[in-house]
Amino acid sequence: MPFQVTINHSSTRFLVEKDESILDAAIRQGIGMPYGCRNGQCGSCKGKINSGQVVYKEQPEALSKEEQRHGMALFCQACARSDLVIDVHELKHTADVPVKCFPAKVSSIARISTDVMQIVLSLPPTFRMQFFAGQYIDFILADGRRRSFSIANAPHEDKHIELHVRHIQGGEFTGEIFDNMKLKDIVRLEGPLGSFFLREESDRPVILMAGGTGFAPIKGIIEHALNKNIKRPFHIYWGAKSFRDLYFHEQANQWANENDHITYTPILDNLDKTPDWQGQTGYVHDKVLADFNDFSNVEVYASGPPVMVYAGRDAFVPHGLNPERYYSDAFEFSND
């Protein structure tokens, strides 16, 4: 049978299986606990056992025997042998998660649309990046310039970073990705960054409005919500020029078909490219307005082209939306 772990200062509770590390159980259930390497070497996940017993498969490097005698534990390696009450800093806000520079290796690169590349970056074995679903990372180029891309995977999948990169006509960096990036290339990153993430303390219905590759952080938010079993209503609106630009259309449909609290509405704005389209057409924010008359009790997360993001804000606030509940990630292009 699983054991119950209680975080002392917050009374947060979660279950851990007998041979599962306490940190792995917390991540699996969406509980924010600090960590770094997840292999017992860095000590970032260190905390105190107030009551209960833990065991280790082998003595972790970052925990001395004297620390163990004083009740300290490394939660990435410790396995419960009873119910536990622990003291550890619980992560609630982006300020709680350190921003770091680190290398990553290209482990997968695939064209998922005519002008969109899905890139998966593997992190070093001794490093994990904690982040909130929806945040972004910066590529740090050789000359110090930066290019920002939203993280498309959920935080519990922390061995890698998934990105959706659209080729920008005349864009130097995206051209380099499409023409020259290859498997095993090493890149330098900084993250996590940004305040675009799901506010989990709320129980309001959520409108997720994406344009183009603005779907990337929306994907991360939905995968995180499903992993954590968050049952608030989620209404996904994804706008694109043509049907082929809805590069994860089947995945979004599957979320909606398998979960009663998720709806998905794709919208196209260029029927010349998809003449046989029978679904919604026009601007994304107009479709949202057609479905919602009162925005006073919802939260909106808008991600994608600035014109869409700003149009949504200007349209929804007069219909009752609190501007503080309009969270946005406008994909501005770098001038250089």
C-alpha cells in the first residue's frame, strides 16, 4: 500500500509507492518541490523528516551520515517506509524556481508542418530544469543574442524540452534551425522564463486561445492539467491559416473526446488553402466572443501572434474580463 507524505508548513498531502522516491511521487502528482539533478549528487532536494522513516538504495553523495542523524533527507533518493511529515520548501510561484544557464543536446528534430519543426532537447544526466507549464526558454547564441521559444511539454517530463519552431521568412535563427540543425548538436539555453503559466489556485473556467505555434505552451498546460487531474473546464481555441497548420489537431481532438471538461475549437482564416474546410472560420477572438457573453468569472490564456493576443484583450475586457486574469504570451520577433 502507498504511504502518505505531508508537507508540514502547507499541509499538502500526496501518496508515494513503496519503492518510489518521494520526489518522483511529488512530480508525478504535480507537487512543487525543489530539485536539481534527481540523482543524489547536488543536494537541491534536501529537506527534513519530522516523523516517519525513509530508506535509500545506496548512500547518496550529497547527504552526510551526520545530516541523516539530524533527520535530513535527500528526497530524490529517499523511499518511504511509513507515512511521513516533512519540511521542504514548496514551490508556488515562478520566483521560487531558479533561472539557470545550461547545455542541451538535440535528440529529435522533425518537420510537423510545412513551416513548423518539432525539436526535442535532452538535458544533461546530472541536471533537470524545473518549470511551470507554459513558460519559455532562451537560446543563447554565440554572439550573446537570444531567441525565445515556449516549452511545449509538461513539467513532469523534465528529462527533455520540447519546442515548436516556425520558420520565419528572412529569420536568421529559424533558417539555421531548418537548414542546418542536426541530431546531437549542442545548444546553450537559459530558463525557465516568463509568467505565462496556469494559476492552479483558481477554480475558474479557463479559455486557452492559441494562434499558430502559440499552441506550444497551451499543449504544456493541458498535459500538466491532465497529469495533475485538474478538472476545471478548459476551452481550447486554436487558430491557423490552413488545416495543415493545425499540426497537433488529432491530439487536441483526443483530449476533448476523452475528457468531458475539455473542449476544442479549431478556426481557420485562409480558406484558399483549405477550400473543403467545414469547421469554424475567421478570427480566434471573434469565435471566443460568440461562445462567451460574460467573461467575469473566467481566466484567459492567449499565446501566439501579437495581433491576436492584443485583439483578445481589447475584446474581452469590455465583456467583463478582469484584465488581471488575461495572461498572455505574444510571440514578438527579434528585430535583429
